[in-house]
Amino acid sequence: MRSILWIGGLLAAHACLAQHTVAMEHKTSHAARPTDPFLSGAPFTLDQTLNLLRQDAIPLRRRKEAIQSRGVDFSWSQETIEKLKATGASAELLELIESKARPAPAPPAPKPAPVGSISLKCAPTECNVAVNGHAVGSTLSGTLELARLAPGKWVVDLSKNGYISRQSSVLVDENKTATVSAVLEPDRTTEETFGTELFRKMVQALGGEDGIQELGSVEAAGSATILTRDGTNIRWSLRMRNRPDRGIFQAKAGKVAHEVMFSGNEFMASKSLKGQDALELPADFGYLRDNQPAALIARLEKPRYKMVAKRVDPEAGGEFVLFAEGGTDKISIGLDSDMRPQRVRIETETGVGSLLITYSDYVQTGQAWYPKSMQAKPDGQPHGIQVHFDTVELNLKFKDSDFKLKGGIFSNFYN
């Protein structure tokens, strides 16, 4: 038993001694191999790498080993490649350096180019649009947005067949919207087309051709206010009978009664018409007679007049929307909401005979519409006439004998 214990102790001591011997040998081996600083330093910068590649005195194998061991501290780019190639780096060496280099940084996103826009409005719809001489389309419901335009000056042309083109220069700023708004004017051909159509609508609104014929013969009764040259107003009861070639007017104020009869361009008056009345009444009744609706239409239908208008459907209440041009005369016509004459200005080149006439209170009789209220006033003069008729009869069959002075037209005037 004691023999066995002794042998076990001897074996254990031998094993411990062997282990200590191995450890000492391992330590001695490491101490014999010092670290190589050329292979274990910090990664090479680009300049260090370029210098290393130029050191032909250092074996290529050792230079590769150093790069493999230490790595490099720069990014891989085309510029880097060109510099490395300039030192004579081989493809194999370039491949090694690329494997150690950082990837080339992503190029910065390009800065968006500065842009602005133009908002277009054009009437009448639709308009053709060109920018800097290049067609870009047409408006939709009168508008068009031109986006992503470079800042600066842009030239915008707006055009439409039958209208005068309009050109605008507009400055576009970055991230801002410039505006261009235009109303194109019709050219002369279009104006005459619109004028003819608008005149037709006016005639139709008065009753058409048949209605105009009915307007040619009218008998009416009401009141008239004469605006005298000295600024006073005189009110008369008035009776009128009129047809294109003849007319007779009877006026009464209190016990004073007068008659004025027209035959063509000439007139005759009753013997009672004297003094200031003789100066005022024939002229004012002449304005009223010469500008009856039927007489106005007959005048406008003469071949020498050209009808022109800016629009075929003008807004109601416009000052003047239809124009008749003939020689030295110009007739301007404003229409009411029903397309009937509301204001008429007759102008002459010299101004002599220029006149403003207004019509209102239209009433329908038969097929025709007749204005129960009218005013005629010469331009630049204080006098004129305003009338309002209470009763109106149209399309009467007059005889020449119905237009005699004191012919008993309105016998109750004298009873």
C-alpha cells in the first residue's frame, strides 16, 4: 500500500515539472520574436502610401505586406486612382489598396435649380399662348399655369383668331408666381361681324322686321317737358301722330294750345305759335319725331353705315356697346338688359347736330315694343325735350288728311 502511494506521488511531481518546463519554453519563444513596427503601425495616409510606392529600395513583397497589415486611411476615388497610377502602382497593388480603402463618398445631391411660375388669364376664352416665341398651348376656361420657369424675364404672347394679339414682358422670381392678365380686342373684321349680329339682336328685341313696320305708324298721348334755353322748364300735355313721311304734334298748357305739322323735312305751325314757343317747340318736336325707334332703325340700315361692336353679347347697362360709323357721323348705342335701345348718342364731325337720346318704359303693342318715355337733348345746349306717353297705339292706317293743322285729331284739346 505504501509502495502504491509513493509511486503516485512521484508521477504527480513529474507531471508538474513537465508543465512548468513547457510554460517556460513558450515564454522564452515570445521574448525571442520582437514586434515589427513597419507592419503594425497606424494605417497609411494617402501621402504615406504614395511615398511607400516610390520606395523601390523596399521590396515590393514587404510593401504589400505592410499595406495588407496596416491598411490605409483614405477614400477610394478616381482622383486617388490617378495619383496611385502616377507612382507606377500595378493593377494587383491597386486592387489591394482598394480593398483596404474606404468607399468613395456618395456625391452630394445636386441643388435643385431655382424656378418660378406664371399664372395667365386671358379673355375671350380660349387664347393661344407662346413663351419666348415658342407655343406652349392654350388657356382652359381662360387660365393657364406655366410652372418650373427659370427666374428672369419672359415674354408672353396671347393670341386668338379674329383678335389683336397681346404681348407682355414679365419678370419671374424664384419660388414666386407672376401674373399676366389680358383682354384681347377684336380686329376690325370681327368687330363688324359682332356689330351686324348685335344690330340683328336689337331689331329682334324691338319686334323683328314686322315689329319695326308696326313702329312706323304711332299715335300717342301723354306729357312733355320742354327744357328751354334760359333754363326754365315748361310742361305741356302732348298728343302725337307720326309716320315716316308725316307727323303732327299738338301741345297744350292751360289755355295755350299749339300745333306743329311735319311733311318730310319741312314743318308748319299753327298761328298761335309765337315768341319763345315758336323757337322751342318745332325744334324739340323735330328731335322727337326724327328719333322714333322706327326712324333710328331706318337710319342705321342705310348702306353707308358700318355696324361695329366689341362683343356680340355685351353686359347689360353698358354705356355704349354698338356703334354705327358712316362718313363723318358716328352713332353710339347702349342697350338695356332686353337688348333694346336705351341710350343713343349721335355725333357729327363738326359737333353741329350732335344729340343724346334716351329710351325707357318699353311697352309691347302687337309685335312691337315702344318706349313710353323718351328724351332728346342736343350736345352742349341747355334745351331739349322729355316726354312720357300714357297711351300708345301702333300700326295705324293713317291718311294724308289725318295730318292737317287743326284737323280735329284731338278735338278734346279745344272743347
